[in-house]
Amino acid sequence: MSILISGTVALDSIHTPTEVHNELLGGSASYAALAAALDAPVQVCSIVGRDFPAEHRALLTGHGIDIANIEFAEGRTFRWTGRYHENMNHRETLDVSIDVLEKFAPKLTAEAAAAKVLLLANMSPDNQIAVLNQVTGKPFVIADSMDLWINIARAGLLEVMQRVDLFVINEDEAKMFTEASNLVTAGWRLREMGPRHVVVKKGEHGALLFGPDNAFFATPAYPLTEVADPTGAGDSFAGGLAGSLAAAGNASPDFSDLARGVVRGSVLASFTCEAFGVKRIAAVTPQEAASRMAEFRRCTSW
Ligand code: AMP
């Protein structure tokens, strides 16, 4: 089954305590697409400026990612700069240049509109709704978001939540959004806001999946001894989950399809953390991904 991923395609500058890298390929859709492409055909809907480097474009198409729905507009590509502190768990945004994103009005081709799995990767709820309004058929819809939209576009985000099958959010954002100090309470409260399923990402501590009758806890995340750059881990998680659902080929995924997707997302996110930007997730082979899945199973079953 094919996947449509909408989100940002960006140029990222990343500072860690030991290294700085500038103008790397980044953005929520880039990470998600590279992860999902390991499992299924992917189309991306986004916008970049005329300055978007040919090598980044070639990296996406070289992974078989269909970029027919990426608009190459006048102006500069969205840029984001972030800095991680000592333990790599906390980051601050140093700079954001919205540029072409400001005029983004997603327009889907007929093929993209008919995708069976739709991942609304992190971007403004207005843009997520614009994509949702164009889909034909009944895709399984996953949406990711971030604290910025909870703070400045809450009404739009609540509308998105009413229209998706699975909502993904990180731990701190889930607590902030629901005003719950307990994560399980936060998960159930998020479900009451509309989505049938909710995933709360807990970084190195894994992820929690909440459904109508069940919960599944994929904990911890795949354990890494060294994290070079966690940027895009959440996006890779969402992409890996979408790819797993598309590969399973079930138009109405059941709880076990979703649980497997959560593990697949965790495993692919672990690769992203091993090098700067998309370098590692873009180099993962199907064999490496399969062996990490098997190791995850071995380390967590009892
Ligand atoms: P993550 O580490 O999974 O939270 O995602 C990091 C990616 O999100 C980076 O590649 C950024 O380019 C992208 N990003 C940062 N801010 C935004 C935003 N406001 N909307 C969409 N994508 C963003």
C-alpha cells in the first residue's frame, strides 16, 4: 500500500556539545519519508525554495521517494537551527526561518490523494487540514504535532484530532496539552479528544499506544550506547510506524498491526540518532532494520 507523507522539508543546522553541522537535509517529512521508504512506496507533499540543494533532492529520489507533490517555489527553503545540551535529551530552538512555508498551500495529485496511508507529519494544523480536505477514499490517517501548535493553533489541532485515526505526540507535550501529570491519564484524555488511537513517545524510554480497549507499552526504546544527534527521531518514528502499516496491507489496521508499527517506529528512530541529520536513516539496509527488530523482540519478551 502506498503512503502519502506531508510535512516540512528543511535545511537544519544542529549544534551538539561536541559538533556543529549546517544546512543538513531535515524537516519532519524528510525523516519520516526515509524511514517509511524502507517498507513501502512513499510520496511526499511539501514545499522548498529554489535554493534547495540538488544533492538533497537526489537523496530523496534515490530512495525511491516520489517528490511530485513537493512544490519548488520562489524564495528560500524553511530553515531550523537547534542546540542540544549535555545529556542530549533537551534541545532549544536557536533560529527558525519560515520563508516559503509561509505561503504553503498543499495541492495533491490524484495519485497522492488516493494513498491508503496518510501521515500528517509535524507542520501547522492548517496545512494538515488542507491535506486532509483533499484526500479521496478512506486512508488510515496518522498525525504528529508539537508544542508550538498546542500553544498557537490549538483550535486547528483539535480539529485535526477529530479527523485522524492515530495521533502521535511526545511525553511533555501530552502532559502540557491535557494538563495531566500522569502519562497514562494524558493518553486516555488525548483519546477523548477524538482519535481512536494515541501514541505517546517517551524518547529513550520508548512509546505507549492507547486504543479503545487496549494499551501497549513498547519500553524502552531500542537501547543505544551513543547518541550523536536525536533530531528527527520523532519524525522517523512516525514514518516507521506508517511504513509498517502500509507493508502490513490491512486497510483497517488492528491493534496488533499498530503495536508492531510502534516497535518498527522505535527501531527506525534509533538509527536516526546514531549520526547527524538523515545520514544514518538514509543508509539503513532492510537487513539491518530486520536484525534490530529481532533483537528488540529478544530483549523485551519474557
Ligand atoms: P524531531 O527531532 O523529530 O522533533 O524533528 C526535528 C525536525 O523538525 C527538524 O528536521 C526540523 O526541521 C523540523 N521542524 C522544526 N520546527 C518545525 C516546525 N515548526 N514545523 C515543522 N517542522 C519543524
